[in-house]
Amino acid sequence: MLRENSCGAVVFFKNPNLNYLLLHYEQGHWGFVKGNVEFNESEKTTVIRELEEETGIIAAKFIKGFREKVTYVYVRHGKPVFKQVIFFLIETHSKEVSLSFEHIDFKWVQFLDAMKFLTFNNSKNVLKKADYFLKTREFI
């Protein structure tokens, strides 16, 4: 089985509530910033590169202590691919987004609305963990 490794992030800003960035992919689903790890690239370097490529956001910081792994299998060209995605939590102070060609829309939404928009249960579970992480660490 083919294998694929990606990294991504739950991106948020606080003003005064937590607002999460959701991206609408061309394939129709809503999710988070993410992309494949390139040769000799660290997980966090991948996230920073993907964040800038997909959203234009460069002013961002990782929230220490959050790292969530998701795995699933999808089919590409008739063959199964085992995919692992590592998600981090990133804070930004910029609401400005410049979408890449990979996306057709974006939204900044609070938790309950994000749960309605997110397409996949894996993404919903990552968001639940991220939201809980922030709220129990007295971040907000």
C-alpha cells in the first residue's frame, strides 16, 4: 500500500472569542490547512510552508504542547493510500486570507459553526481536541 505523510494546522485567532480558519477544498470538503511533507522537511516547516502557500498567512505562532495524529486510507488512481496527518495548533492575529488555487472559499468561524462545516469526522475530532486544549489551558 502506498503511504503519504502530511502536516497541517488548526489556525485560530481570538477577538474576543476563538475563531477557527476553515478552508473549502476544490473537491468539495471543508477542512484545515495541510499538505504533504517534502524531502528533508520537518513537520513544523511543512506547516509554515503550507500555511503561507494556502492562505498567505505568515504572522503565526505554534501553541506549545498540541500535536495530534490522524490516519486514514483513501483511493488514488484506483489504489489505496495510507495517509498520516500531524496537526498542530497555530495562532494568528491576521484575519486576511489569500487563497491558493487548491481552495474555493474560507471561513473564520467559532467552534459550533466549525463543527457544522467540517466534512470529515477526523477533522471534527481534531477541532474538539484543539478547542478543549485552548480552553483548559487558560489560553482564553
